[in-house]
Amino acid sequence: MKFSPFLAAILLGTLCSCSSLPENTVTLDQYKAWEHGTPLKAREFLITARLEKENGEMTEFPSIRAKVGQVVVVSAGREFIYPTEFDLPETRLEEGQGDGSKGGAFPVTPTTPTVFATRDVGEVLKISAKPKGPFVEFRGSLATTTADLSSRSSAEAVSPISDAKKQCLLTENKVLQPEFKTTESMIYSAGLPSSEHRIALQNGKSTLVVKCEVVR
């Protein structure tokens, strides 16, 4: 029995979305019958999605309505605020302390952020859906942006500041800066409307679950 390339793609995508329970499985004959069944009629879909990560975390995307073939964008993230400009750390002697040989505390001004910037981090899903025979076909991409606080700023004191007697006045003053990284995975699936479609992402650590329901 031969199947069209489209049917093979449908079979692969829907098998990924089916539950392992026997009552939720279908036969190849059923898929062949569906392929030649009544075409799906739709003008608008309700799209819901969530991202499941291997560590057990789950990210829910807001549900969104989309016309047939319309590319919609939904995001699940937050605004990341970080400093970009600083006043450098300073030490100064009080009157009468001279070169620091006398006792007493030195006033110390640490690094002070003066200018801040913002950037969105998290997930952004771009997706469109349209009928394909009796099935719904959707495609798009999922982009993930993360911020790793690992780089160092030129505004930090990398070594302790000491007085003439080697007494520490200012310890190492770390000013971590974010390194932003964005990864993007292309997505595609097709199958019965209102069914959940599970798509393993390219990083191998996350699964995107998408459902498209006909609204009108």
C-alpha cells in the first residue's frame, strides 16, 4: 500500500502527538481514509502552546486567534535590566591622614551604576496555521533568548585596594555583565485539529506542544 509524501508527513507529526494509551492510537488505514476525507473548512484558528523542558519546567504561551495563513507572534518572557555605564570605585584620605600611615577608616565609594538598558529574555513563538486536506498544518519558529551573568565590566576593581600599611581598603569589586544568547528552532507539524502536537526541538532538551482549534 502506497502513501503520498504528504500523508507520510502527517503520520509522523501526528504519531508524535498521540498518547501512548491504546484507545488513542489509530491505524494506517484510518490515516489513508482521513487523507481522502472531507477537506477541513476554517477561516480562523485558536492556537495554544506550551514549552516543556527536561528539568520539569513548563512555559505557557498566551492563547491567540489567527486567521488562516496569518503569522502570529506570542511571547513568554520578561524584561532583563542591566547597567551599561558606571562611576568607578574611589578611595580618598580624610584630612590629617596624609599617606594613610595614621589610623582611621578611609571613605570608600564602590562602583555605582549610572545608566541602565533593558532587553527581553525568554521565548518568542512565531506560528501560522492553515487547512491541508482534512488536516490542519502549522509551521513557524521558536526563539529562546537567555542572559548569562559571566562577563566582567571595565568598571570593577579587579584587585584589592590597600593603604601604606597593606591594610585592605576596598576588596575586589565584581561587576558582572550579561552575555545574551539566542537560539532558534524551526517547527512544522500537521494532523487532526484539536489534537496536541508534540515537537522535539533541536536542542534536544525541550518539547513544544501545540494545539490548533477551528474557531470559525
